[in-house]
Amino acid sequence: MNDKELVAYAALDYIEDNSIIGLGTGSTANIFIKMLAGKISKESLNISVVASSVISQKKANDAGLKYISIDQVTSIDLYVDGADEITQNLEILKGRGFDLIREKLLAQMSKKFIVIGDNSKIVSKIGQNYFIPIEITPIAWKITKILIEKIAKKCIVRENMEKNAFAISSYGNFVLDCEFNYSELDTLAKEIANTPGVFEHGLFLNLASLAIVSNNGQIKKILK
Ligand code: 5RP
């Protein structure tokens, strides 16, 4: 198994029968979804799933998982998702996909949130490898961008794959990718969230209770 497969496999240990599992988005989460489907069928488990994005919803359907729409869910036992950056303090950066609001809802609502990733995700400071994604409403996006730029070093509006228009989230929003000079991540997260026009952002602080990381076949767990 490669590192992504190893962490997805390790996360299966936390699956309990008769539970509701939140499914993440991205290449690592996709592996987990497939492995989860295999475990459910092998062990005849009673598991329902809720998806963090349109893509993971499709993956769940393709894998034949018992799917519950997010608007019908009132409790989630476990959410397993990938990340773009992970610190030793379990500060998490997410959002290369666009559905930040669904990812944040699952992370916040789940009894346990496990982050899985290979060692490339480990950073000493959030923002080291990626800009911080901020989903904003298009209604006055230029104003929101100007307001965010007052606290950011640089912000760019994310483009679509074809690079001929802005990327649009599942909820019709734009995404700003921003670089910040900051000292307190909590304060930065609050400042971003308090800016008018901001829908959600990619800083997941005090939400994960465990990260499972693999480096050249060696699994390491970071616990809160
Ligand atoms: C999507 C995410 C992904 O989980 C993150 O980008 C990691 O993806 P991958 O497993 O493909 O490296 O946050 O919004």
C-alpha cells in the first residue's frame, strides 16, 4: 500500500457498527470511501454516510453506500477527511475542493473528526505551502476582497479548471485564495469569519481529534 492507502486503511479501525460516517473530499478521502465500502460489505455493517461535497456524494453512490442527505442529518459519529496542511497542534487547512461549508459542518458536528494524509501535509505553520481558501458570496465580491486584503498580504480569486472564469462552489460562491502574515491563527480565523461576504474559510481549528499520517510506510498518529 502507498501512504495514502495506509492512512485510509488505518482510519477503518475507528469505524463502529450502527453509525453515521462523514465522508471527506479529495484523493485520500476517495480511497477511504472505497475501503469503507469494502469493510461494510465484508463485515455486514449497518453504516450510513453523509458527504462533504457533491464529489464525495457521487463516490458514495458509486460505492453503493447508504447515503443520507446533509439536510436530513442531526448527528454524525465520525468524519474522516484529508487535509492540505496539518500542524503538530492539529491545526488543519482544507479547501482545495470548494465545499468548505459542508466540510466545516461535518467537522463541527461529528463526535470525532479524523484527518488522514501523507507526510507532505505536515507543516510547522499553517499557510506554509498553500494560500488560505475563503469562500465568499458573489453579491459584492469586490468589496469582500478589498476588506480581506486589508488583513492579507495577497488574495487571488480562484479560477475554474479551464482558466476562463472564476471557480464556482456548489453553493454558487467564489473562492479567494489568500496569503497572510499572522501571529495568532485563532485571531486570523475570527477576523476572516467576521468579514462581511465571507461564507466559510479553510481554517479548521480545534476540530480534529486525531491525524493519521504516513511517511514511507510508517504510520504516525497526532492526538489532541
Ligand atoms: C478538499 C480538501 C482535501 O481533503 C484536501 O485538499 C486533500 O486532498 P488530497 O487527499 O487529494 O491531497 O480539503 O477541500
